[in-house]
Amino acid sequence: MARTHEPLIRLARFKVEELQKQMSELDRSKAALINQIERLEASVPEEQAVAKESKDGYLAYGSYAQAVIKRKENIRLSLAEVEVQSDALRARLSEAFQELKKYELLEERRLARVEDAVRQAEQDELDEIAQIRHSRPN
């Protein structure tokens, strides 16, 4: 009789779970980067208002605006990098799911064969009993 596929299933499940954890980490990183961009964008009108109040503030605002633009560019580059990592990880996760499903199907088929063999053995036993009873003289 074929061996069980349970060790392979457990290993494949572990791999899927680990990849899902990594995907969650990347999703959190992505959310944090988006949050940083939103905070930077929200700070611009506030700084503009402060800059309008004085000449020094007005002059300093240009440097601030350039720094915000540069920071947003850097964050967007990081976000693009996270997206590339997410796409690659998503592909690996899909492969891991397919592998898990393959092992689960193999195990289901093995169990079905075992059940069929048990049923056939029981039927053979019943047939043998019936044959013995039928061949006995009353």
C-alpha cells in the first residue's frame, strides 16, 4: 500500500504559511510607505500657511518643498521595490498553494484506494460466506 502524503502536506502547509506571513509583512510595509506619503502631502498646506506669515518662512519654504519632493520620490521608489517583491512573493505563494493542493489530492486518492480495498475485502468475505452457506446441504 502507498505511503501517506501527510509529511509532504505538512511541509507544504508550513511553506504556504511562511509565505503568507512574508506577504503580510510586505503589505504592512506598503501601508506604512503610503501612510508616510500621505503625511508628507498633508504637511505641505500647513507649511505653506506658516510660510506666508513671514519673509523668513517664505524663503525657507522652498527648501522644505524640495525636501518633501525628494522624500516622496524616495518613498515612491521604496514602494515600487516593495511592489516588485510582492509580485515575486505572490508568484511563489501561488506555486506553494498548487504544490499543497497536489499533495492533498494525492492523499485523497490514496485514502479512496484504501477505502475501496477495505470495501472490496469486506465484499469478498461476504461473498465467501454466502458461497459456503449456499454450498452446504440443508
